[in-house]
Amino acid sequence: EVAELYVEPDARGQGVATALVGEAMRIFRERAVSFVAVWTRPDNPAALSVYRNHGFEPTEQTVLTWLPLPGRGRPDAGPGGERGADNHAP
């Protein structure tokens, strides 16, 4: 699974994502992986293009999101509900 791929704005349009996905695909083939999934939003044409160019096709979409409960932090939050400095997810 390719769950997250982020290219810094200054590096976009230079083939970075294409190279990263290509390398991931090489590793998957080398390891005889039989199924690969990628996730992106339908309003991200650059990502869709990169994935399509590597043979992926869009499927029906499932959207999952967080539902914070009163008095509770997110499951990935640290003490007091704060997110850790090394956790970059939204």
C-alpha cells in the first residue's frame, strides 16, 4: 500500500513523485507482491496522473475521517490530546 506520498511544493513538476512510485513498484515486483493499493483524492489530478501512468485505475471511493468525541483526543494524539511532533498526518 502506498498510503502517503508528499512532494514539497518547490520540487513539484520535476518527476519526484513519478520516481518514488516507480521505485516502490520496482520493490513490489522484486518482492513478488500480488496486490498494491494507493490512496488519493479525486481532486488531485497530479497524483491521479502519476498513479495512472504506473498502471493504477480508479475504483469506487471510501472516505474515512476522524470523529473526535468530547473530552477525548484522537487515537494518534499524545498526552492531553496533542499530536506528537513526529506525526505529520492532518
